[in-house]
Amino acid sequence: MIIIKSHEEIQLMREAGAVTAQILAHLFQIIRPGITTKDVDDYVERTILKYKMIPAFKGYNGYPASACVSVNQQVVHGIPSKNRILQEGDIVSVDVGTIHRGYYSDAARTYPVGEIDEEAQRLITTTRESFYEGLKFCRSCYRLSDVSHAIQKRVEEDGFSVVRDFVGHGIGRSMHEEPQIPNYGSPGRGPKLTPGMVLAIEPMVNEGTYQVAVLPDNWTVETADGKRSAHYENTVVVTENEPMLLTRLDGSESMEV
């Protein structure tokens, strides 16, 4: 069952999302060669706690950190480590969630570490732009698979592939609610989008094959061919008019390469 959120519930999620958005925007200034993925996680946790919110990921099904920090060929769920030092030319995806008075937000960005090559930049840009192609269909006159199809079309036009084993999701009082939101598929299918739906839409885009593998830590997901991956996610509210993004700061998009 897809849970329709009230105005009051959306307001709480907006407050949670504002902290998530602030963290992700500030990470553009923090992420650089020489820092560790644990440094990134420490900043995320410290900021969430400063706002008297709860890190949504820490302890979720046993996950040991407050952020997922995934480097290069890691797609999602990379566990931060003081031994993983970011190098010039890496790309790093950071996924962050907060809980505020029982309501969740969830968002992710992929960041360049210093100077990156042209193909890595193109991968990051396509991933972000595919989200916004999907967002065009996040309106009450469309169906859920219209969002999925738009994402896939944009990604594949640029010669990349969308991950199929992991998908977006509804969000609210739980981090993962119905519906599941694939980043691929035929248009015109699935539930009709309705005002009050809140969705975590998150393209995960690979440089090569869409196939992935889970590492022995039972968390970290990598591309099957070892090529790079990028991730872009926002918590989105379906309204009567324009969709509402709860995890993007006004003006922050200029920093989001």
C-alpha cells in the first residue's frame, strides 16, 4: 500500500530533508584528495546530531555507519573506513538519510575528488540529469513507470547503463515504503502518481554493464566489470503542480556537477 502523506507529515520530512541537503551541499567543500571515507562519515554524523536528528542509516539492518560512501566501482552501500583514502581522480558517491520526529529523508550525490577525467565527469552529469528527466514525469497525470522510463532513456542515450538490482522507493515513517521505483522499464505502467506520495528517486548509473555484485561484507555493491558508477537521489513529493524536492538547497545546484 502506498501511504499518502498529510501536509503536517510532509513538513516534518521537509525539515529532515533540509539537514540532508545542507550536508550534501557542504560535502563539495570537504571532499578532496587525502581524506578518508571515515572522515566523510564523521562529518555527516556530527552534523545530523548537531540538529538533534537521528542518522537514518546507522544500525539499519546492522549497517555500521551514518553515511554510505562508495568509491569508483562501488555502486552503493560502501562502508566508510579510516583505511580508504580518497585519491586524485576518484569519484565518490555519498548517500545520507536523517530521521526527524519519526520521519525520514534520503538523498545522494556523486562528487569528484580533485581533477577527474572527462568520462567520469560525463558519468556524474548524466546520472544527475537522468534524475531530472524522471522528475518531469513526477506529476499526477503520469504513472510511476513513466518516471522509470525517462531515467533509463536519458542514461542509455549517453551510452551508460542503469542498475536493475537496486531501486528507489517510497519513504515516510519508514525509510523504505511502497512503491519500489526501478530506474528502467516501459512507460504507462504501475500506480498512478497521486498528490501526497513521497518518493526517493535515485538513479544508479554504471559506466559499463548494469550487472552488480555484493561483496563479502554483505553491504558494499560493486559493478560486475569493475567500471565506475554514480548515484544521484532526492526525496520528492508529488503535488497538484510542480513536484517538490525536500533534499535540495535553493541555489545549491550550481555546485552539483
